[in-house]
Amino acid sequence: MSERLLETGCHAAALAVRSARVDVVAAYPITPQSSVVETVASMVEEGTLDCRFLPVEGEHSAMAACAGAIAAGARVFTATASQGLLYMHEVLHMVGGGRLPMVMANVNRAVFPPWALLVDHQDSLSQRDTAWMQMYVASVQEIYNAIIQGFRVAEGAQLPVMVNFDGFILSHCASGITVPDQEAIDAFLPPYEPLWRLDPANPSSYANVTATEYYGKHRAAIQRAHEAAKPLFIEAAASYRDHTGMWDGDLLELYKTEDAEVFIVAMGSMAAEAKLSADALRERGVKAGVVRIRVYRPFPVEALAEVLPEGAAAVVLERNYSFGLNSGILAVELKSALYGRKNLRIFDRVMGIGGQDLTWAYMARVVEDAINGKEATSWQHE
Amino acid sequence: MATRIKDLPADEIVLSGNGACASCPSTLALRIVGKALGSNVVMLLTPSCTVASMGLTPQMAFNYPAMNVCFATAASSASGVMYSLEAQAMKGRLQGELPTVITWTGDGGTYDIGFQALSAAAERNDHFIHFCYNNEAYSNTGVQRSAATPAFAATTTTPGGKVEAKKNMPLLMLDHRVPYMATASLAYPADLYDKVVKAKSVKGLKYIEIFAPCYPGWRFESKDMIKLARLAVRSGVNLLWEAENGAITRFSHPTKGLVEGSSQPRGLEEYFEAQGRFKHVMTPERKEAFLSGVEAEIRAEMDLLRGRQV
């Protein structure tokens, strides 16, 4: 029987760890963290989660321990946020470049300095080129769903998945969620069968020094694996719907895009809020829709080119800066993805930095201003 | 009954054709360690001479599954491997005796960048053996100073001689009260062998530090590697002991005689004379003061260790 529960995002993540039958969780609970790690630790101690919990002394060690644990053949999870994610950076490259499939929950929180506690996406977008796949979710339910789906895609693609969810808005707020029957999850996510492992019966080296020729081949294979993962995300979302009846989108989530002329492009919880903005804009005669980028890496180039029509307006709303480019990161990616494929008017609006509240009304006004050519006033911090 | 060198198993985990320097102490140490551990081992390596010499993928000179990890993470990676093996055994996916998990690091990967993760693993008492082959510098990358470099030694980052004293890493591990730890020397391979055999049998975090005279780093003749290792022990520079749970349980020969006062340290001058890195203090003007300073430090260290016996 599936269960209907009232849970915070952090607790939903821990429930997903249990449903996914994770073997090892190595994590550090601070820098800053969320209650994901302590919930996992409590479940292990209570005996309701059959896994080994490794309480390390920092996130750099957390990710290193995860790498070792995967290489030895286990299904592995960790959680982090903000500075903790940044502190992992070197080892993120190792796990991503090393083709070690795992899932990490990252609670998106603003980065230092100055200290801030609330959401923006600077932390995870700063890890863009570590070879990790990245998902951005828009609800507490989707945190649970994406972690389960993430394991299936990670193990299929032999690449790690980072499931990003917004600090406080999703991590700390409770919402009604459905936890499917364990049999349904087991049918969707079979036990982990590693392709290789550190095995004394079959001694081999892993990540050893190699010649340029092999290094180049290995790096090219990472890129091919990202491309090959796109259909895996699509297939996983469809299969998950078959097994659980739940659907959050696949590479993208689309809202009223069929007849839209103005597209709001966003990630995370603000993309859920943007559905209300689109409704409001439609009441004012602007045919608006929402494209939520659910899978950010691999970047859904083809899916975006398919959904966005020639000549339309796309307004990118995003919680990050690409400093020195007078832009957010997502708008740059969108322009790059569409260049030579579709000719659109693309507007970029950085907002919600450090957790500044984003209402549907505010976002609707920003979109309206953007398409009407009002430039400066729409930047929230000017 | 201590093992004799001719009784060591013929098994070799270091295969022929590796890229180590002539008389490389870390490679020789690994040979002896492999004889003591047998074949059921998983090995984690951090950047070091060993990594630089273990062969380029797709070749490898060791007969162990060997994973290269980030420099700071020997201990945390090993913890991850061990927890993973234990979790799989707990769930019935692995049967039989679990592999011995070992780290293989230099002094940089232990004293400096690897210290935090090692300290944490020792505090958790995770079940693996941490090996440090201590060649007292970053020899692989051009002989830069490390926290294990002794005072006055010239390195490429201390060309005039290091000003600071070395970190007392064995004492720090002793104060982590790990269930078993030992210091060892390549001049006493059977003693090293016995210590590794013992470490394998103990549950929890084990620390073994092997003193590793490095001829390019220390600037002596490669044929003298074992001689330098022996002089270091006889002179008291390298004291050989074992400890369990924060207390020293045994001093090995010949350290035992030095600590108990039944024999006197010897060969200190010869030890330093042989090394180019101390040339600037082994001058007629400076030698006497330098050597008497070192002698005083050795006496103080022996006093300290005596007080830490069971």
C-alpha cells in the first residue's frame, strides 16, 4: 500500500533513500546542511533503514567516502548544501569523471560571503562541469521521486546524479506526499549490479595515471555518456509513472506551452510559482507558458529546440549570476543551445538571489516588462 | 617468536617492471607489506612516488585492486570502501572473509593534506590499515618540504635548510588511542613484516609508519638506502615501537636497548654525513652544535616514549 504523509523536503529525501535500498550513506551534517543527514542517521539507528551510515568530518571526506563505497560495489547516497557542495568540488570531479554512479541531494542555498541561509542556485551551478548530471525539482513530492529516478538513471549511465532542491522553500516546508508501495519502487529500481568493483580476485587499477591518448578517450566517453543519459531520463520518468502513477516531467516540465508565444524558462520551485504567473499573464492577454528545466545536465538541447517555436519570446528567470557576463548562467546555456537551431527573443532576469521572495505577481510583472522592452527596472537588485 | 627474513613468503604483490627509482624504499616496503597481508586486499593510493611509479594504465605493477583517490582522502576513501564491504556483507551480497583495506600514502598524504581525514577515521576507529612511508619530503614532485621534513634539511622549498622541527606524527596517532600502531624500518624487514601481520589481525584503525630513506631526495648514494635506514634506527633518529590503545606495548630491537639504556646510540654523524641535504650544517663550524642538538632531541623523545609504555 502506498502511504500519504505530511513531510518536509528533507524528510522526503530520507524516505527516498530508504525506498531506494541504499547501502551506504556517508555525510557531514553541517556547512550548512539540512535535516536530510540526521533523518537518515535516525532511521539507521532505529533500524528502519538497512544501511551503513558513515559520519565523516567534512564534505570533502563525505564525497571521498562515497567514491570508495561505490567502487567497492554499494549503492550510495549523500546530501549537502551550499558551502558543503563547494568544499566537495575536487571530489565531485573524481566521482563524475570517474563514472561512479550515485545520487546526492543538494539543498540549494546561497554561498558565502556574506553568510546567507536561504535559496539560490549559485552552489550547484558552480559545479556544472564536474561531469555530474543535475536535476532541479519543484515540489517536495518530486524530491522523493527524483532521488528514486536518479538512481536508475545514474546506474544506467554510469554517471552520478545531483538532485537539487530549494533551501527552505522545499527543504524545510512540509507538504503532502505519496510514498509508493515498496514493491512498486523495487520493480522500478532493481538492486544495484555494479559493472565492476574493487575485487581482490580480479586486481586492476582505477583512476591511475595514464597517457594522454587514454585520458582523452576517457573524457570523450564522459560526454557521450551524458548524451546517452537523455533518453534514460525520459524512459525513467515514463516508467516511474507506470509504476507509481506520478509524473513531474522528464527532461522538461511543460505548462501551457502548446499555444504559447511567451515562454517563462526557469528551474526549481520558482518554476512552479511561474505557472501562476503564466495564468495571470494569460488573463492579461499575454499567451504565456512555462518551460521548467528539470534536467540541467545533460542539458536538454533537443527538447528545448522542439518546444520553443521560432520567433517566440523566452524570458529566463533564474536565481544565480554568471559574474562578468551581465547574465545568469541558464540564459547563456539556453542561447547556446538554440543558436543555429531556433531564432528567439531571449530575455534574462536574475532574481531571488539569497532567498529573496519571488511571488507569481512579481514574476508576471518582470516577464511583461521584459517583453515590452523595459530593461533596467526588472533587475530586482538594482 | 619473531619471523626471520628468510621465512618471509615468496609471494610478490609488486610485479616486475614498475617505474620506481633504484633502491626505492616505498616499493621495497610495499613488497614486504604484501607478503604480510596476502592477496585479499583492497588498496587506496594518494598522489605519491608510488602512484608515479606503479605503471601507466592500462598497465599496473601491483597485484592488488588499487584505486587512486584525491590527495586529502586516503583515510575517508578507505572508510568508504570498508563501510561498503560491510554493508554488502550485512545484506548477504558478499560472503567469506572481507578483504583487508589499506591506504598507501607518503608523508605528505599523512602528515599534511591527509591528516584531517586520518584523524577522523581514527576517531571513528574505522577498520583499515593506514600506511605512511615517510621519506621526509614531497620526493615525487621535486623534493619540497613537508611537515615530516626534519629541521635543517634542505629541500627545494627550504633551500637554506628547514627552520621548523618535524611534526611528531606517531605521537599524534598514539594520542588518537588507535587499537594498534607501529613504526618500522626497511633495515628490519622481518620486524616490519610481523607488525603488518599483527595489524591485519586487529579490528579498527591501524597506523603503520615506515621510515623511507630516499636517495634523490636526501642526496645519498642509492646503494646506501638500507645502510641509511639502519643508521637511522641505531642512532635513535628512527625509533621502532608498537602501541595499542594509546600505550606503547613494545620497543623493537635495537630501539629497545637504546630506550632501556643497555646500548648507546651510534652512527649519528655517519647518518648525517651521508646526506647532501644536511651538508650545510655538517661543516666543521656547525657540525658539533647540530649533532648535539639532534642527540638532545633523541634523548627527549626516548624519555617521552618511555613514559608512554604500558
